[in-house]
Amino acid sequence: MRDRPAVKSRASGRAAYSAARIGARVAALGREISRAYKGRRVDVVVTLDRGFIFAADLIREINTAVVCHFVREEVRDVEHSGHARREVFF
């Protein structure tokens, strides 16, 4: 995995997690998925706007057949009967 900057906290501007820590966890998830789906195909659904870089890193760590499905989400803040809520459409 390439050297990447650490993820910074919005509040403090300091690193919340180091790139090495994130990379190690992604590798561990890849191994776990590979074991759980050994010999089977894994279908990965990725949101284009927010998830594709994480998905690319994770997929590289999975050692079984992977098929990627890309979706684009649309998020709307709506008010219904006096209650605010967020609707997500794919």
C-alpha cells in the first residue's frame, strides 16, 4: 500500500488515525472476507461519491473473485409532518 497522509480530525486538525493503522485494518478486513467467502464470489456495492477509494483498497486485499457494483446516491433533507429527516435514494 502506498504512503498516504493520516486522516485528520475536522475539529482539531490533528491525525485521528494514521495511514498505517487504517491500512492494517483494511488488510485485516480483506483477510476476514477472504476466509468467509473462500471459493465464492463477493459482490461489492460501492457508492461513487464517498466509497470508491476505500472499496478499491479493500478489494485489493480480498483473495477471491470480486464483482463491483457502483451506485450513485442522492440525499435529500425533507420535512414531513413537522419532523425533519434525511432520505437517501440509490
